[in-house]
Amino acid sequence: MTTSIQTNIKPINDFAAAMAEIEHWKEKFEDLQSQITDLRRASVETIIIKDGGTARYIRLCDIIMLEADSCYSTIHLTNMEHILTSKTLKHWIAKLGSHADFIRPHRSFLVNKKHMVSYHLNPRKIMLTGKLEVPMARNFIIKE
């Protein structure tokens, strides 16, 4: 003899399924909004970089240097990642130049002072984290 268990399961209609899906994505959206708000409240300074159709929040302390390349700029990060942006170095100087941690030792570079390892006067260059080297202009003076 076979025993069957009957349960009171009601079929879900399309409207109820759509409403459940909307509620799920609404919760995800609110969670992301709270994460962004928390990032802004924390004293971690970030910039937004558009990379391949997505916007990325990059912490300023993760930027080693920015390098000019004609109408583009390459951003070198501490995780050895390089991001090519369609913004000029002049654009990034306007955004970061007033920040005390960034200096411009050469017309093609903007460097984060926190990532300076050493500097040499002959030849004039700055050694950075990740074995990166940046030339210094003749009239550039390192202020300690």
C-alpha cells in the first residue's frame, strides 16, 4: 500500500514571481547603496575610474603613480595592475594634485609619495614600490 502525502501547495502565478524577483533585487540594491555610503563615511579617500564600461572605486593609497601617454593615462596600482584611462594627466592632476600625497616630479608622471622607496641624484630618478622608476625633472626638488 502506497501512502501519499498531500500538502497544500498553491501554484505561484507570474505576478507573484515577478514581485518576489523585484523584492530580491531591491534588497540587493539597498545593500549596495549602504556599502557605498559606508565607504564615503570612512575616511578612506577614493576616486572613481571607468574601466571597460564599469566604474571602479580605487583607494588613493593603492595608487603608486599615474603616467601620461598622449591623450591617455596609465594608473599603476599596488597589486601590479595597470589601468589605461582615456583621461589626460592634466585631468588627474586637477583631481589629485591638491592632495598632499601626490607630487609631479616630471611632466609625464604624478607620483604617490607614500610609495617612494628612494631617489637618486645621478641619474635623477625616483624608485617606487613594485620596482617602478620615474625620472625627475632638472628643476624638481624633493622636499622632505
